Amino acid sequence: MTQNDIAPGDWRELKIDGFVALIGPLLRSTHPDERNIYGLQTHQKHENHIGIIHGGVLTGILDQVIAITAWNAADRHPTVTVQMETRFFGAARVGDFLEIRPSIRHATHSLIFVDADITCGAKIIASASSVMKISKQSGLKQ
């Protein structure tokens, strides 16, 4: 799926500062039954030296979407990544529109287990499994 395949009204930009702002913007589906689907329009800034989208971009977007999913599942309490395993199955190229689909596998009172896939059309690009810890306080800025 490329930029030309996306309907502009189908996605809205999430305002996230920091690292995600550098690799984003991260988009979220506006369809009511697809509110847990996120998107990233790839550009040349996402490319590595061999001409495909950098694995760090893919891992960073997976981590952010998993964190949002865990945060929502934890009634918007801060969550932090304890462990994340990423598997790469294919390559994405500049101009590809990537969709990220997270799902909660299991939750306890202190941990949330979240999986997520990145696809480009029908092609799976990467998949991640993560353990998220529900934090009692947010990070401190100094």
C-alpha cells in the first residue's frame, strides 16, 4: 500500500512529542470499528543505507503503539516496556503506508502482554510481543 492508496479522512495525526515526533507522525484510524489501528506513511527520512525502511523505525513505532494500547488497558496509568521481542518478515520501502495492529494477549494487575503486527497491504513486515509494566508514577523530567 502506498501513499496514493490512502484516503485522507481515514486517518488522524496523533500529537506525540519526543522520539515519535521525529519518526512520525503516528496516525490513528478514524473508523469507529478500527480505532486500534495505527498508521505510518514512510518517507525518505525512514530509509536505511540499503534502501529499505530502517528496523529502528519499525521497532520504535511498534513500541509506541504497544505503549498506547497498554496505557489504555491500564485505565491511562503510565506503562513502561519491560521486554519487547521483534521479528522481521519483510521489507518496507519509501512511500509505503504501514498499518500497525496491536492486541492484548493477557493482563494482570501489574503487567500487560501486548502483541502487534506491521503490515503493508496484505504483506506482513514485522511483528512484536511485549511485556508492559503498569507504573505507579510517570517518569521524572529533570
